[in-house]
Amino acid sequence: MTILPSIDLKDGRCVRLRRGDFGTVHEVAPSVLDTTSAFKNAGAEIIHVVDLDAAKTGSRVNRDIVAALCGVTGLRIELGGGLRDMAGLEDADAMGVWRMIIGSAAVSDPGFAAEAAGRYGERIAVGIDALGGRVRTHGWLDDGGRDAFDFATEMERLGVGTIIYTDISRDGMLSGPPLDDLRKLRGMLRCGLVASGGVRDMDDIMALKKIGIDGVIIGKAYYEGTIDLAEAVKEGARA
């Protein structure tokens, strides 16, 4: 199981939100690059990066930072936030982004997700941000009008190789991951499944590993010190 520490970018800063509420944005680290170096030193190989400005408004004010992260030797960057057309994917590809996460655009245009998966293969993931079992879009602000589980199976049928499932109600709350939802999804999907939201400690890591989750995104638990990233990485890699 892969452990993916996360960086949320807003106005060039490393921030976190609580339950996807932009009104709760707060800086959690003084330097994005120093934080990335700490992740690498802990053994992480993939960094989960979300461009909150791009997700909310389409602004690319964080592009230079993302490009710099992609240039860090020995790390792979997966990027989400505002990737809504082929031009956006091409730009991310040109920056050196390893895996590109489509969110809102996959809801409004499933054909785009299929086209992207056909072109970039395993480098495409679809992020499903759910609240009460419903898909949310545009930086979690809007109801996407879709059942999260039905949408996940549709994306797999269209050729998407990885689903990243976030329970918005748990994101940034250290309240534990949505194990029942993830267990249900694991039973429905054969593609890669990455869990995001609520992870607090090693017990959560072990529980997710037990139900067969392929990857776990760690955010606030790292910044609050409730989980040792190096220990989590080692546990994830253990058979």
C-alpha cells in the first residue's frame, strides 16, 4: 500500500482546509519545498498535490511551484485541481506531473475522462469528492448530481485506472477514514483505489491496509504530528 503525503496549495502557500470549507484555510508549513524534502526524507516516493486556486477559480498562480516540485529528483507528483480539459492535462504533462487527477470535469463530461485515460493510461486518476454519498465538484462547492458509488463504477468502465475517494466530512478532521464506504468501493472496483480524508494514526493505516486499499493520502495527520510518516511508509510497503 502506497502512502502519499499531501500538499494543498493556495496563493503559493502550503495550507489545509477543514471539510473542504475555504473559510477555514490556514497555513500549515512555511515552505512548500522544505515540506516536500521532509516527505522525501521520510521515504515517500509520491506526493499528492492539490491546487486549490485552480480547483476553485481556474487560476494557475501555483504553476511555478508545481513545476518546481516536479523537478525534485526521486519524487513523483500527482496533481489535482482545475484539470478540466486536454490543454490542462498537456500542460501538467509538460511540467513533469506523473499522475493527473480529474475531478469536476469527469462529472460534467465523462467522455473527457475516457479520452484522457485512453491517451495517458495509468497516469490518469479520477478524484471522487463525496459528501453524504453524493459527488461534489468545483472545489467541493457544488453538488455534482451523482451518486458517488455509481460514478466510481462508471469511471472504471470508461477505462480509468485509479479512483481517489475523499470523504469531505472527514477531511482535515482526524476523525478516521470512512471504512464502510471504502470497503464497499473495494468490493465494487478492480481498479486502483486510494483513500483520502480522516486518517489520524497508524491504526487507521492498518485498517485501510486490511481491506485492500492501494494507497492512502495523509495530510493533517502529518502536519499535526499524530502520525509518523516514515513509520507509515514502512508499514505500507510491508507485505
